[in-house]
Amino acid sequence: MKYHFNTHRLLLLSLTIIMATVMLSSCGKDDEPTSTIDYYIEVEEQFLVNGAVDHTDRYYSPVTMMKEVIRNVYPEPNAIGDDDAVIKACDELQERYISMYKNKGEHLTCLMHLVRAHKSGDIVKESERIKTYNIDINPPEEDTTD
């Protein structure tokens, strides 16, 4: 009977050690995804030519170009972010875009916002608009004969 009692003790001790090892092995790891900062474009008014989408395929989309310039200057989300570089690149693109189509005859419009997103993994936890871009090229002249 004494031998049988010691076997139970040994088994209980082994189980306790295994359970403690399993429970403590994940304590050193960070199970939460790291928080990162990313940027994206939020479109408020879609890209239109003369107030319609009919001929937008004839022009470069300012939304697509804005997304591309963001990825070129900020290819991967990180914990720090780079507002200055992203804003500068978007500002330069807006200026270049306006100069490409200014005085070409058709009225091009689009309203979009540059957004900084705080993400945990792929989930956006918080977002904030940091700049608005209003494309309004070649607006029609207003009638002032009243």
C-alpha cells in the first residue's frame, strides 16, 4: 500500500509541474498584436468629370494616385508613423494633379480626407482625419449678370 501511495504522490507532483510550466510559458510573450499607425484615403465625394462619372476613365483618378503616393512614402505600417512625410507627398501630388489638368476645359472634382489610423493587427482602433484634399479644377464660371 505504501508503494501505491507514493505513485499517486509522484503522479500528482508531475501533473502540478506540467500545469505550472504550461501556464507560465505564455507569460513572457506579448499575445496582443502590436499597435501600428497607418494612413488611408477616405473619399467623401467621388471623382467626377463635369458632375458625372461618365468620362472619369479618361483621366487619372486622384484617389488612386493619392493611395499610391501614400504607399510609396509609407510602405508598411509601424508604431511611429510619419505624418509629415505623408502630408508632404499628398500635398505635392495635389499640386501636380491640378497643374496636369488646369485649363483643359472639363470640370474635375473630388473631395477626400487623409486619415491616420491606429491599428491593432488589421483592426482599426482609432482614426483621425489629418488633412482634407478638395480637387476642383476648371469650375464653371458663375453668372454675375443679375
